[in-house]
Amino acid sequence: MRGVHLRRRPPERLPDDMLLAGLGAGDAQLALAFVRRFQRTVFGVALAVVGDSGLAEDIAQQAFERAWRHAGLYDPRRGSVQTWLTSIVRHLAVDAVRVRRPAPVDPQDLMSLIATITDTPERRVLAGETSTELRTALAALPPEQARAVVMAAVHGMTAVEIADLEGIPVGTAKSRIRAAMAKLHAALPTPRADHG
């Protein structure tokens, strides 16, 4: 009876690599759990790159299909499942951007992007009172600096990953992040502790 209990462990409690193996093996329950676990990240990365929610949805679907087809190629020595999947999404999104004519990112589009990717309970709490000020400060940044800081702060991407994604030198990516952070720090009010 004990073995049955272990095998019936809820999919949401399984490690990422086991869910990926289930996806690759065609296990519907594990595949659904895999998609649910990563859908926000996959969509957020695609949206950050392409700036179009419809296209980002298509790219997210393609990314999950590619993960399903290539699940057997995943090598844990080269990074986590999330890193592997994020790399797939980024490459698909960059390819999609290359096909389309380049267009500058409208600050309003950036604001809707930030609203989409910050819509989690934890991030809503953090956004709280400063969300309006943050949106205003981000909108005032040059688009390339705003993109860089969103990719770094929200998606946890490194300067190397941002440089690869944007097709720029690593030093330029670091400069954009630093400049954006300095401008945001100057524009946003400093939190003060209440000593009531």
C-alpha cells in the first residue's frame, strides 16, 4: 500500500525534471502540471521579447510543444528545467522578432507588460503603493533601459542572457541595467520606517 501512496503523489509536488519526463512520455496529468508550473514564466519571457500578447501566446504554445518533442534531450548538468525551457522560449521569440519588422517599444505597451508579469499574489503585495510611481518611472526610461531592467528584475535574467536576447555586448546590457536602476532609485520615494 505504501508504494501506491508514493506513486500517487500529487503532480504539483513533483520536481521539475520528473514533470518534464512525464511530458515527454505523454502522461497527460504530468504534462498539464508541467504547463501550469511554467506557463506564466514562458508567456512572460515571450511577451518581454516580442511585446505582443497574441504572438507571445503562440510562442508559448510552440515552446511547450518543443519541450514535449525534445524532453529526452534535457541535460540537468547544463542547467535547471526552467533555464532550459526559458532558453527555448527566448530562441523562438527572437526568431519571431527577426521575422517581423523592428518597431520601437511604446512605453504604454511596456506598462501593460509589467502589469501582466507582476500579476501574482507576492508581486501584487510588493507592488502595492509604489505601483503607480514605478510605472511612471519606467515609462520615463528609454525603452532599451526599461526592457533591460524588466528582464533583469522581473525575469531574473543575467546581463549575459539579456545581451544575447537583445543582440548587444554584455557591457552594454550591464550599463542599461545600471542606468535604469539609478534612474528608478532617483525617481521612486525611499521607504521610511514608521517609529510610531
